[in-house]
Amino acid sequence: MKLLEAVPNLSDGSNPYLKAKILKRLLGIESLWVLGVEPHFDAKRTVITLVGTGKSLLEGLFALYQVAALEIDMRSYQSIHPHIGAVDLCPIIPLGKVTKQDAQELVQTLAKLVWEELKIPVFFYHNCATDNSRIKLSSLRKGNYVGLEKRIAEGFAPDLGDSVNVKSGATILGQREFLIAFNINLKGATLEDAKYIASVLRKQRKGSKMESVEFIGWYLEEFKMSQVSCNLRNYQEFGLEEVYSAVDVEARKLGIYVSGSELIGLAPLKALLPSHSLGLRRETKGEPKRSDLTIDPNLKVEITRKVKMLGLEELGPFDIWTKILELRLQALGGPYEI
């Protein structure tokens, strides 16, 4: 089975009914697995992780856009996270033997539906960008939703569509490789400290392996804590431990220490343990239950050690069956190979 992943980011992290309405539309679509729906209160953002065939993913994603168009009103939205729309971002990631071209074709088909049926303008980014100025998210989100109408009027035209959808804003679609959203907690730091550390690391990126990492600083009111929020676009080249260490080095120069971290969404096993394979087996046949699935005890020990080392449970439990991509998919009855 050829599978792709999608990670739509919605501009809402507090509507208690949004998750239920999304799941009602998505659950039951054949060959589509909802791996996670994670609201983030302070960022006012919900990150959803889906895996499915091209056909099922297209059906599920368009249903998600329909729900967001009804439930989210950008006119009253404010967030510390950069944004331009209700479904602010929706990257498509090829898995296994699926090609980049397959994923890009899905992007184009979905974009056409979103504009023609919902009148939400579309910007293409990363490997689908129509010119170099649109590859990075930061260039597309400049000015956020409130500045989008002016930017379009000044010539920053969407790739599909010609005007802002007043209620839903715009959306960013593209094909990319696997990305890990990894936030690092700073004990006793101010928002200014976090922003300063992020700016220092951005300056260090050029010409180094860290060039594939994006850094911003923000403050979580819920936890009374600042973070350096990191997007790892190539975790094989510069991984979780390296990013954690890089932030820690700069924090210590300010007399601040890193107390832990937070994984947003899911990560593949190799992001935690680069040299290990999964070693999963199912003990029974038929519809899977978590109790039917086991992994090598030594591997579980190694995962637990890495979770502790990175402080991934400081802000909440880290459940390997919901946070590691392969385990989550297989626990839901998905295929063993992705």
C-alpha cells in the first residue's frame, strides 16, 4: 500500500468542539488513519497528523478544510504563532516508495478543490513553490493574516485565487520531507531571552548542518515558561540531540538552563534512535489492540532513556504508542511498512 502523510495546522487551539467535529468527518474513511489531533492552547493552534492513500487523504483533507471554513473565523484570531489562515498550513509528505511527484500531484488536486469549492486562496511553498521567494514559510506568513490583504493588493498574489477569504484567510500547501516540530524549554527565561537565543542560532545556521533548522522564541502562558521552538527539516543531518545541545549552549551563556523539551505531533523512531529498527511484532491476528503489540524490551529501554535525556515528559506524558510514527500507525491497524 502506497501511503502519504499530511500534517495540517489549524489556527485554533481552544475550541472544545473542533476536535470532535474533525474526527467525525475523518474517522471511517477507508485507508485513512488519524494519528494525532493536538491542540496547543498558547499557540492557539491544532496540529493534526494523517496517513493514508492518495485517494483517502484527498477526501479527508478536503473534509477538514470544510470543517475549518465553518468553525474558524480569522477576523477574531490572535496568536504568538505566525499564521495567514484557518488551515494555515498543510504539507504533504511521501512515505516509503511514494515519490515526490506523487505528493506534488496530490497538492495540486487539493489546492484546486480548496480554491474552486471554498474560495480560499492558496500559496504553494517548499518543493511546490512557484519561485524562490516562496520556498520558506516565513516569507509567506510575513505580516500574518491581518497584513495579508494589503500584501496581495501590493502584488503578492496567491498561486490560486485572487483575494483573501475574509473569514478563512488563505492556506499554504506544499510537498516536503519529514519535519519534526521540537520545542525546547528554558527554565527561568523571559520571552526576550528566548527570542535572543533563537536569533543567535539563526545567525549560526549559514553554511553549517544546522541550516536545515528553523528557530523562533516564544512564551507559554499556560506553563509560565519560555521556549525556543525548532523545526527540523532534515533530522538525519541535524537531529534532536544536536538541536537540544545547541540551544543549551547559548542558554548557558545567559545563565539559563534547558530543563526539557516538547515534541509537537509525531516523530519517526530513527529521530530518537538513529541506529535502531523498530522490531515490532503483533501477538494476535485481527483488529489490533495495544496489548497485542510488543517491541523488543531492549529497544524500549533505549527509547525511555532518550525520552528522559531530552526531558520530553516535562510538560506532559510521552506515550511511545502515540508519539512515534511507526508505532502509532501500526497500533491503529495500519501497514507495517511505510
